[in-house]
Amino acid sequence: MPDGAHTGSTIRSLAKAVSLLRLFTPQRNAWTAEDMAGALGFHKSSVQRIIATLEQEGFLSRLAPRRSEYRLGPDILFLGNVAEMSLDLRSVARPIMLDLVAHAQETCYLCVADQDQCLYVEKVECSQPIRIINQVGQRNPMHCTGVGKALLSGMPDEAIDRLIETRGLPAHTRHSITDRQRLMQTLERIRRTGIAFDNEELNLGVKCVAAPIQNSSGSVVAAISLSGPSQRFTPAAVRRFEKDVRAAALEISKAIGFTPAAATARRCALDR
């Protein structure tokens, strides 16, 4: 039967790929193709085809360009981080979001990365007569939203490049970032400052101040933001919002296990 054939309701090649990924454990986090084939009882040629696909999709990475030893890639680690935070993040974040909105009087959003976009998973609306409303479940582009750029700041360059290749960097307004170099410079600033902005990049007249949320391993798993009409986001207001949003993001991060030591370790890993 060919690798792509169905066995009952199971796709055989997909089942093989899952079996291969499950070989990776804390006790053994690197495997050669030959060892994987031997451990699973698969033909080496079949394993090599699966590895090539998983590597192309970002689920496996070579330890070195010319070596045949592999470890889990950035995309599968990122998916694991998304699964980890799931609904628990919303329950942890909501009371902090309520306090943030009560203090700042602007609408607050909680977002995660999903399908190469930022997915809105929670919101707390302010009581202002004019306010910006995105719906829970809505998706927006990553490169032209504050929450999206905060999420991108936690991704390795190769994952960002794959996203650009898939989604592009289309202009939504005259303020949108549309080239890779400018985007990477912006993300580097976010990594240094812990703050991201949307300066009317998705919709004219709308601004946003956002910050990344990190988990126990220091990975960025979500982002929180304040959004509102540009006329209320004056330079003085933005300075206040920066402080408030950064503090809220840190409080949520600590509640899900983040420590400064984890952040240091994560930065060192990304720099290697």
C-alpha cells in the first residue's frame, strides 16, 4: 500500500510522521534518519521522505547544515506553546485585562498566533462612546497589527520568512510595513523594549499599544493590547499605555510560569 493510502480513517503517511515526531523526548532530542528507521521499523527511504517534508514545513531542523541529525523544529515548538496556554491563559488574563481597561479606559485584546495570523481570543471593551471593536475569533494580519508584531517578535527568523513567503506583506494603509528589512528592524526593537505599536497600519484612524506574553520557557505565546481611535492615542497617552500594557503582560506571563531567567535562556537560544 502506498504511503499516502488510507487505512480505515487514518492516512498512513501522516500516521508515520506522527510516530516519527513522537521519538523525540527530553531524554533523546536528536535523531538520525537511520536511527529513526531502525527504531520504528520503517524503510529508510520512507523515513527520508517524511523527514524532508517535516523539515520543509519547519517541524524538524538539522543540527548542522551538513549533518544528518535532526531535532524538533521551530514550528512544532510554537504549536506546542499555543496548545499549552489554550483556555487557561484566558482565565488567567481576563481579571488583569479588566484592571487594565478600568485604568486606561481603552479596549483590551488578548491574541495568539494561528494560521499565520493573529487570532483574537479574549477582549474587554471600554466604556468610551467611540471605541474600536474586534470580535473574539476574528483574525488579522501579523505584520500590520500591534499584537501581531508582538507575536512575531518571539519567532525565529526562519519562521518569519516562511510567514512572509506564505502571506506576503501587503499594504492595508499607507503606514503598513511592506518590506522584510523594515519588519525585522521593528521586531528587533520590540525584543529590546517589550512594546509593539500599530500606528494606523491596518486601519486609518486606529492605533494600538501591545506587548508579548511569555510562558515558563520564555517563549512568546500570546500578546495583549490597548486599541482605540488615534485622536485619543496622543504621545502622552501612548507613554502611559506603554507602561500599563507592559506591566499587564508581565503579570500574565508570571501567572503562567514566566521568570526573568527563562527570558535570558530563551534569548541565548535564539542568538545561537
